[in-house]
Amino acid sequence: MPTPLPVHGTTPGALLRGDTAADYAVALHAVVDDLADRVAGARQPFCGASRRELQALVDGVDLDGPPVGTPDALRETAELYASHAVWFHHPAYAAHLNCPVALPAVGAEAMLAAINTSVDTYDQSTVATLMEQRLVEWTAARIGFPDGDGVFTSGGTQSNLQALHLARERALTAPDGARLGGAARRDRLGRLRVLATGSGHFSVARSALLLGLDDDAVVAVPTDDAGRMDPGALARALVDVERAGDVVMAVVVTAGTTDRGCVDPIGPVADLCDAVGAWLHVDAAYGGGLLVSPRRRHLLDGVERARSVTVDFHKTFFQPVSSSALLVREAADLARVTWHADYLNPAEESGERNPDLNLVDKSLQTTRRFDALKLWATLRAVGADGVGAMVDGVCDLAAAVHADLAGDAELRLLAPTDLSTVLFRFQPDGVDDARADALVPRVRRVLFDSGRALVAKTVIDGRPCLKLTLLNPDTTLDDVRGVLDLVRSTAHGLLAGEELLTDDAPPCRGAHPRLERTAVPHDATLEEALR
Ligand SMILES: Cc1ncc(COP(=O)(O)O)c(C=O)c1O
């Protein structure tokens, strides 16, 4: 006897639809209530569970087991994920470019997840397309692109890739406007050069490779001592490229370098780009929030002269991941990525004949999240000035930390910042460079494994160092001093040969039993690490 087919072909209760809308409300309220408790109760940025413990928990879930239903699945998922997540709103989180998220944006995220709009074509998104476009125009206006356009992307990496793609297509266009093909295209492609500093984001070099450029296509432009592009050096590099018979595809400046938080001199670079007709791309993934800063907007002076700009809303606009945009000064530039498909955006319905607005025409993605909704809700709830005040707040905090550390006998500042990073090493008198180098990853690791404070590490001018990225406007100078005290005590402990790494305590939730612990066992001493 064959098993009868279910009447609707769906697993009962699996989908959000009219007859499960009440279940949706109950399930979401439970998730939100639980998360509200966790957010309020997070006593440290990470619970400190080890990779081994987490792997065991992850492997312990039987993905082929009997289904448990939505409420239990969400409870179990929260227990696994939220109990062991890294909390970016905690003041002792100061590692990477992650921000606490704007409350209205989180509400909007719930909306867009439930409705599941895809903003590729108008017929799938209607008002969402219009809202995204309005925000693109708003951002373009803030930059100073009166005839500009743009599109939301998944992040700065994607925005930079698309910018360089547009620049490449422009460089591969013949004087009559035709797209170069065949041998002429191959020959020119091999001669295209991208000029950027070593402080630029790695996505620039990787994009160059993805775009088929030569291995040595990215030319490193020297910087000043603070890591900002040196316009004089750029001028010489432009001459060198021309003398070598190569072609400048783009000059990339960074408005907020990832490590140093420095802004390249956009105006002087724009002068040089104008003189040789080079495409200027401003990577403002980090510094984009300056667009709304009441006190620091001037740091972006000249950005309106760029041909393209990356802005990451999920950094300095306090948006949940993902939310970024690529903006262009000349709307027509975006047509270089347009591709038509009969089922989606047929050529005969494009341009003037397009009664709608198919954003897929401007994007490298097809199905695409309606991330713009989050920024929309944030601007309405908090206002652009409110967002900008938070950007100024984190920059002020970084300036205060720099002032606090100036002349410190143990924590040595390595570089200034325009935005909100702090680069430093623990190196009191008597600690040589090799020992100070070895301390950097170990201090970071000990703090991470304790879960009490999360800081990053990087390399500046060839030397390892610790890095704070301050993106939490609620963090105080005292909070940062607390993190730095942990750095000091951990470094002293390592120098003294104390054992300082984590044991196998069970993963924790809520009151985090390890909070009071200052030192936990380590697998090797600093002396061993140096051998
Ligand atoms: C200057 C800069 N550009 C681009 C990116 C890449 O952004 P995303 O991580 O959103 O892809 C980053 C990330 O930190 C960055 O700092």
C-alpha cells in the first residue's frame, strides 16, 4: 500500500504562511525575549569556551535526527549559538571592525527576514527597490555626487571588487566607446596597473587577481610615517607606469585604513588622477561614517572627486552585517556590469524602455538581500546626526586612549589614527624586541581564551603589535583602561613564566564563572615560545 501524499506537499508547521503566522509571532517573541536577557546579561564579550569544546557541541547535534519542531529547535540553536557567540556590544570587545548594532536596524532585519524580499528586480521587490534607490541617492548626495548612482552590496570586499571591475572595463574600452576584444583586450589587460598603498585593504590586491590582472598589477605607493599615501610618491609612480608602457587602471585611496584608521589625502591624490585621467576609487569602508559626522566630515574632503566610493554601513553606520554600498560619480559607469536574461531583465525592457527599476542591472549579485531597509529604519529612528555623533564618539574615545597612553612606560603607541584604532606593544624597558614580538600573539590568545577582553593583533612597519578597534560609542575611557590593564597583567604573567591558558571548563552562559579569574593555565611559557 503506497504512503498517501500529504495534501499540501509541505511539512506541517515548517513554513511561514497565513495559517502559521500566530506560531511565527510566538516563536519570534521567545527568541527575542531570550536574546534580550542574553544581551543584558553578557558579562564578558565571549564565554571563553575552547575550540575543542565548541567542536564537540557542534558535532553533537544530529542533523539527520528526528525533527524537534520550531520552538525546541530555536531554543537548542540559541543555546548553541548565542551562548558561545562574541558580543560586539560588550565594552571589552575591541578587536576587529565590528560594531554594536542600531536597535531599529535589528527590528528591520526581522522584517526583511520574514518578508524575504529580493531586490534584484522590481517585480520581486516593488517599494523595496525604491527605498534602496532613495538611500543610494541619499548616500551619493552626502558624498557630493549630484549625478551619481550606486548599489548595495554584501560588504567592502564586494564593493571594492565591483569598483575595480568598473575601472577595468573602462580601461578596456576603445576611444570610440566599443569594448576591446580579442588580442587587443588581452594585451591591454596585461598592462593594467592599480596604484594603492600597502595599508590598503587586501581585497584590492585580490580583486586585481580575480579580474585577470597580472600578478604584479598592484603597484605599492609609498606612504608617510603615519601610513597615508604620499602624493609626491604617487606622482612618481604614475610617471613610472607610463614610462614602462603600462596603463593606470585605477588609483585606490583608503579613507580609514583597516589597521591604522588613517585617511589618505584624497584631494591631492584627486589632483593627480585628474591630471592623467585615472579612475580614483576611495575605499571608505571604515571611514564612510564620516559622511554624517558633525565634527569630522572634513576628513573626507575631496571624496566628491572620486569616480567610485565604497561605504560599509555595517561598520561606522552601526548596521547589522551585511550592509555596504558602492557609489559612482557618473551613473552610466554602472552599466558596465549590466547583463540581461530573458527570464529576469530582458534587454528590450532596459534603459528608457524599462518602466520599472531592476537593480540587478547594476549589481554583481542576482538574488540580493534588502539590507537597505535597516539603514532606512536607522536614519528615521536616530537621524543622520545621531549616527554621526556616535562616529565622533568612537573617534573621540580613540583620541583619549592615545592621549592616555602617550609616554606610558609599558604600553608603547606605534602610530597615530584619524579614526578609532589604537596600535601598541607591551614593551617596558628591559624587554627586547624579540620578547615583545613574542608577547603579542600570546597576550591576545590568553585574553581571547579567557573571554574577558578581545583585542586584535597585526603587523605595523614589520613589527607585531596589538590593536584595539573602538567602534562602540558606549565604551568609556575607563572601560578601555580596564582592557589595557588586562593586557598589562597578562603580559607580566607571561614574562614571569606563569601558566596562563584556558582549562576545559564546560561552556558557560549568563554569569560566566570565569569572569573573576585573572589567570588560567597555559600550554607553554613565553620562554618556550621564544626557543
Ligand atoms: C578599508 C577596508 N576596506 C574593505 C574592507 C572589507 O570589508 P568587508 O569585510 O565588509 O568585506 C575592510 C574590512 O575591514 C576595510 O577595513
